[in-house]
Amino acid sequence: MNFSDWRHTRPFWGSVMAIISGSLILWVPLNLFLSAFLPGSIAVVGLLFGGLIILLGLLSLFFPQSAKVLGIIIMFLSVLSVIGALGGLFIGTILGLIGGAALLAWRPIEWKDDRDPAAQPRETAKAG
């Protein structure tokens, strides 16, 4: 199975958007690293949410049957990331919402291999 066949059986673009979103959300608290671990700092929440969004994006690639649940959780975490990390300058929140919605809307397709003779339509013999 090549990459194109594998990609068509997974929620690929929703997962990629979720991983990019988590990276952007994680980027803001990592730049504030010195102040992120001070007592009373809420930037630790941004680290947690960004890491979880990346993890859930990867899980949706490898477990496509759970894409709907993971899409809902990604959307929820990306909205909540505004609290701790400014939502990756709000671009991460928007990408997280789009990626989560794409995961939520994804439907598995039955992929037919062109090389499989059973998948080819049979020709009918003409009477004549």
C-alpha cells in the first residue's frame, strides 16, 4: 500500500490541521518558558492543551474509527487554549476548530484497488 492509498483511508487533512494547531498553541507558552513555571502562571495550561491537541491529531491518523470523538475533543481544547496560550495567537484556535470539524465530518470510504480483478466490472457478451 503506497502513501496515497493510506492517506485516502484516514482523516488526513483534519489530522494535519490539528497537529499544526497544537504546534502553534504550544509555541506561545514555550516562548514564555521562564515565566511559564512561576507559581500562579496559567501558561502551563497552554503547554498541556497544545501537547494534547498534537497527541490527539496523531491518534486520529492511526485510529481513524475514533475520529469523531477526537474531533470533538480537539475543538473543545482549541477553544479552551485561548485561556492559557492565547490560542496560538488565535490562528491555532481557528486551525483547531477547522481540523476538529474536518475530523468530525470525515466518513470512511471503501477504497477500490484498480489492480484487483474482482473490483473491475465484468463485460457482458453480446448475443449476435
